Amino acid sequence: MRCPRCANPNLQNQGSGLACTSCHAVYPIKNGILDIMEREADEVITPFQRVMQTPLVVSVYEKIWRRIGYYLASSRSFSTEMQTVLDLARNRIHGRALDLACGPGVFTRPLARNSQGLIVGLDLSWPMLRHAQKALQKEGIHNILLIRATAFAMPFVDGSFQYMNCCGALHLFDNPELALKEMARVLAHNAFLCVQTTIRPARSAGVAFILEKFIRFGFFDESELRHLLESNGFEVSDSQRHRISFTFLAKCRK
């Protein structure tokens, strides 16, 4: 890991957290969650992201919110999408893997159950991470580390991960291109990235415009997204599209 404040790769374990040997920043562990969120006031959190951090949404996110949302976007069940993501990950997780924007651990826990290595779940939201921590304790999963941090300055040295999952979040980031650059940085050469995101519908009677304009729920043009991936060192090797839902596996060539 590296310090997000000074990029020093030497963080020492102090029992109750990590401390930087260079700038002396201290990052505490709170309720089993490592908090490495720096300059929180500078982080742009979109209206839609704020809605998803409310207690009501957090409580129903995994069993209701995510399932209904995915069905409306794709006309297929979320359990089918879950299996698609797990199939893409099969035999590709060797060593550490990262579930970026993990939320309450919807994908983190299944990935951990199918892996012998460490799965890191990273998210910005305290409510989501606390929910994830309770779930993994209840299920007795011990190979997950939960970290609170930003996707735009992740606390990892270059090439830290052989596999990364980022499902349901890329279109919600304030700056998707910056997030992709950071993903490429922390992935090893020839590592894999699995993403589920949304493609702008050809016709939506103005609904897509309203979602993007007022609550910042984003959409990509598929050709522009592929170009964005290529320009940041990713090569798409597999993809599926179901209505506006787009799931792909890409190899990091940087």
C-alpha cells in the first residue's frame, strides 16, 4: 500500500491503523474498516451517490434496489448477471483482487468465497462499508479487507492487483476517465478488469437526459467507452450487452 498524501509506499502497521513513515499521516481502522480517505471535502459526490448512502437505500440495496435496477436496465435477473461476473472471474484471480466501489459487498463476498486469495473491497461510503462488514462477519468470510478510499487516488502501489471488479459504478463516478487511469495504475500488466456499466439508450423519451442532468446517473456511448478503455491501456476481450447494461472483461496492457 502507499500513502495517498505523499505516495510513500512504506505504511507501517500500528495495530489500530497504518502510519506513513514519510509524512506521518495516520489512517485508522474503525469497526474493522481501514479508513484511508484523504481530503474528503474535495471529493465530488454526485446526487445519485448521496441517495445510495441513505440508511433506507443501504438497508434494501442488495436484496431489492440492485435487483430491480438491474432488471429495468437489462430485462434479465440480477442472479444471471452475478453468474456472468463470477464466470468471467473464474481461473483469473491469482493472488490479490480488488472489488472497486464494492458497496455492501454484493460481489465482494461471492468473489471471496470463490478465491483462496485476499479480496479488497474499496468504497467511499461509510454506510455501505459498515453493512458489508456486518455481512461478511455473519457469513464467516475471512479473506476480505474493507477499505474506505476514493477511486481517484487509491492507496495502492503500482501493479498491486491481478484482477479487479467494478460493477455498477463506473457510470456514477464524477470523472470516469480519471478512475480508469487509476485502475490501470494499480493493475499489474496483463491483469483483468471486469466492469458492468450503462450505455445511453437510443430512445428514452427524455428520461436519460433527466437522470444525467439532475441526479448525475451517467451513461456511456459504447464506441466512446471502448475508445476510452483503449486510450487508458485496456483491451476488451469479452463483452455482453443486454439493453442498456454492458458487461465486459478487459486486459490491462500497461
